Amino acid sequence: MDVDAADLGDGLYRTISSLVVPRPIGWLSTVDAAGRDNLAPFSFFNAVSGRPPVVMAAIGERDGQPKDTARFALETGEFVTNLVSPDLVRAMDRTAEAVDGSEFDAVGLERVPSVAVSPPRVADAQACLECEVVESLDRWDHTILFGEVRHVFVADALLTDGKVDSRKVEAVGRLGGRFYTGLDRLDYLRGT
């Protein structure tokens, strides 16, 4: 295939999301001013800065309106991103569906209080980044949130000598279409 992007039309999204892989999943928990919580996954998510520590999530609209995640995060200025591990992939996928009420309750996930922000964390997530919204952009049909990490939770099982051991992190990533992937490390070390 060798085609101008404009000629792909609606197929351009599928093409890009199938080639930019694996995409990390930002499983964002938010809460509105009334205390109602929300939990939803976004695969247009990544770390964008180490100093200061900032993550970004691009949240599309639903039926021409901002999704609850974007509305709640902008209303309170906070969100949490929860690590999706293979044991949580089914629950994470189900939270992508629109539900009445809380996705935590709809899929039977336990929540625990965060330390630095109002939205709860997913109790079974092995790592969580508690974030303060420091910038937002409305572009195209997306709200792009930039969150500065204010608190980090990492389960002891992911640590070696008190530091996060990336060899122990089992994260799920998004591929194109309906597919997900796990981590399968290459037998290659950076700089060798």
C-alpha cells in the first residue's frame, strides 16, 4: 500500500492505530464535584515528560459531547491512571462501554482512596499515577489532558531493591482493531 493519507478516509484511523503499536493504555479514574466516579481506558496515552513528570491522554467525544472522563478531570483538575495488567484486561475492556453510574460498580472493581487526589484508584492495579491536570487542549474532536504526577503507587511485587523493575511489570497494550497485547521482551539490552 502506498497511498495519500487523505485518500484513506475513515480507514486512516484503523491504519494509524494498527501501525503505532503497542500503545500503552491509560486507564483513567476520575470523579466529579458531586463525588461520582468514572473509570475508562484510553490508548492514545503516554508519558510525555520526566521532569516534571507528565502523562498525556487524548479523550475523544461520544455523540459529539465530551466523555465523562474529560468532563470530570476538567471539573476537578485531577485524574488517576491505573496500570492494566493481564488479569485486569477483561474488566478494563468492559469499562470502555458507556454505563449509567460508576464503571467500578458496573464491572465489580474495588476502589481504594488515592493519596494526593480525589479520584479513587483501582484496588487491584499494581501501579497508579495520581495526577493534577496542568494543561488541556481541545483539538479536533478530542480533549487532550496533560497531568503532572503528584503521587505514585507501585505494588511491592514490581520492586527489586526498592526500585521499579521493568522486568516485573506486566502491562497490557493496545493494537489495532479489537486486539490487545502483553509484554514480550526482546533479548537485547539498550546500548549493546
